[in-house]
Amino acid sequence: MDRHVIEALGCARVVIEDGKIVEIGEPQARFCPLFLKTRGITELNEESIRKNIEFRIQDFGMCTPARKMRMRDFLSYGISELIGMALSEGMIDAAVMVCEGAGTVVVSEPELAQGIGGRVSGIIETSPIEEIIKAVGRDRVLDPEKAVIDQVKGAELAFSLGYRRVAITVARAEDALEIRRRFGQKVAIFAVHTSGLLAKDAEALFDACDVITACASRSVREAARRRALYQVGNKVPVYAASLWGEALLKARVKMLGRPNVTSPEEPPHPLF
């Protein structure tokens, strides 16, 4: 039996075993502007969460051996879209990400980075699915036998494979700080899944990261008012926390060819 635990759609805990939903927890937020825009979901509850997760399983094989791994850009300023662009433009040459069925992985193809990160986020626990591991490349999976999630060791793997400028997604402030301490400016750190962060962790992300997504985090937004160098996004803000991050976000704005529109100070939905 394979087992996958994700936090999705308002940070509800969702457990999938052998392609079937076996648990849906209570969402911490009842509304997400991105899911309203992309899927027409007006309220996050057990029914709407179940329908969306079932759609993902059927549509692209999330958490199953039938997983479709490659994808083109979906959002304007999503983290996977930014990483994919950075790969395409030679700003980085690999990315350390988390994929269900494989755990921590190293990717260098823009469409693979987008297919992994753009379709599933908030992966808390996963177990090996051989077809997914094969699609990524066994030598690019940190632990093919257990599908471990460890972004610090993932960075080590990326450099051992010969990559020189590596992007890494992190969901924990302590990982961001450790990765920056160990690898300095050889890494670009992207903070994801930030909803519910403590204020001290939000400050730590601005200390260590290059790009930070706000999600539904009140702490990140408050820190960003003082510390962000640049901001993009009209649904969920994405912040530059370094000069490199600022250059990346400005390059994305230029590539999209339209004015950068940012969110208002207070979004019309609860934060936590």
C-alpha cells in the first residue's frame, strides 16, 4: 500500500492510499482566491476538497502510477513557474523539489519542475511509486526506497550530481537557514506553503530566502511590508527577499509582458 499525506485547499490534511482518499481533515481557511479563479471553488469544505482531490487523481494521476509528470505554465507567478523560467533562462541549472511518490528530487527540465510543483503542493509524507521515480530518474531521487523528504540532503544530492547553481523549495524556516548557512550564494531558496507560520519563522524566511510566497500567512505579509524588495501577484502575493529574487520576479514581469499588479494591503479573506 502506498500512502501520501498532503496539506491542500485551506491546509486541510488529506490522506490518499492506493489512489483513494481515506481522510479529509478540517481546512484552516475556508476560501482561497487561486482556487476560486482556477476551479470556481467558492468555499473550502469537505465536499469541495474531496471533489478537487478526486479531480486531480483522475485528471493527471496524482499519487498514482499514472501520474503525468510534465506541464506547461499554469499561473503567472507560481513558484514552479518561476523555477521553470529560471531553468529556461539559465539563472539556475537544477531545482530541488518535493514530489509525491518520490519525496525530495532534483530536476533540471522546466516542464518537469512545473509538472511536479504546479500540480501538488504541501506534501507532508509520501511513499515510493516506482513509475514516478522512474520518470524523475532514480539517480535524481534522494531516497528511492523510502521517498524521504529532506531538502537539506536534497541540496547535497544536487551538488553531488555536478550542478552549480541550485534552487531549493522549503516549507520550514529551519531548513532555509541551514541551507543558506551551508551553501551560501550557490543556492536560490524559495519558501512555499507558508500558511500558519509563526512570526519568528516568517522573519527567518526573509533572512534566508530569495523568493517567498504569501499563501494565507498573516505573518509573512506583515514581515513583507517591512522587508520585501519587490512584490508580484494579484491573488496571492509573491515577494522578493533578495536582490537575486528581485531580478527573477522582474524578469517574469517582463516575460509576461504586462504591468505588475499587486494585491491590496488587506485581502478580502481571512489569514492565519
